[in-house]
Amino acid sequence: MIAIIDYGVGNLKNVRHVFKLLEIPAQVTRDPEVIRAADAIVLPGVGAFRDAIKNLKKYELIDLLKEQANSGKPFLGICLGMQVLFDKSYEDGEWEGLGLIEGEIVRFEDVPKIPHMGWNTLIKKNDSPIANGIGADSYVYFVHSYHAVAKNPEDVVFATEYGTKFPAVVQSGNILGMQFHPEKSAEVGMQLLKNFKEMIG
């Protein structure tokens, strides 16, 4: 069973729906016992980094999520949920993240329009089981004004270009993140989530 973390800033219905379509048992929860019993964790997110961190603190989830990440179970952050995995964000101030992947979150600069919104191409950078079946020029759906700068290039599975190349899919051991919305990314998004299911075992 996958625990989809409910901390007040997630696109929970759509994420739960796509796991249901894939016949992957999933439960929306913030119950520590359910989270600890889960086979994998999904941290969705929509909105501002500051609000995400404040809500994770409010619901006393930060230490629990770090504990679960360190346990080795698969842990996936989606959109804002991916950004929260990093060390720090500079969105409307300076905010500490979960520190599960080394790097920072910064605002797009010198781009045609902010937010970066719509379909864009995945550029493969490193091998990973999460990339199985994802061909060249695969498109996924983005909505974001800030992007990750990963400290370690080997953590970037796929990049995307919008003014600059930025991480679109990251992985550090059992910790994964997708900057786009796989639940809105048609067949490519479904394949990525199927790959995540395979990684759970």
C-alpha cells in the first residue's frame, strides 16, 4: 500500500485516482501508523514551498517523513512535493526543506513566461528503473515558477529545458522526485508511475 501524504497542499484526488487506475492500493493519510505500515510514500504538492513546510511542521510530519525516507522504502515527491525533498528553497524568502536530495530550489530567470506551464520534453541524463519504457522526446505536463538545482548531476534522471536545463526527474537511492504532474501527463506519466510500482515490488 502507498501512503499519499495529506498535509493540506496536495493534489490528492487526482493522485489517488491515477493509482486506482493502475490498480495500486493507495491511501490518503497523515496518520503516523498508516504511514509507517505503508510500502511506499508519495508526497504530492501544489502551491508555495513556505506553505508546504509550515503544514508539514503543523501536522508533525517532518521527522516522520525523514524516518521513512531513511528506512529505505520508496519515497516519491511530485511537483512541489519534489521541491520539498531538497535542502533549501528561495521562494518568497529562504526555507529549509527535508534535505533528502542535495540542492536548492530557485526561481526561473530570463525565460519567456513564468510560470513554466504546459507540455515539455524529457531529456535523459542517467539510467534508473524509473526511466524504463520512456522513449526520447517524451512529453510531460509542468506548472511551476521555481526549479531545482541539484548538487550532484548523477541524481538527475531526466532534465527539461526552459531557458535553462533543470531537473525533471531526480533519484537519490530510494528517494525520487518528479517536477511535473505524472497524473496529468497521459501515457508517459502512467508509465513512470508503473515504474514506481515496480520499484516498490
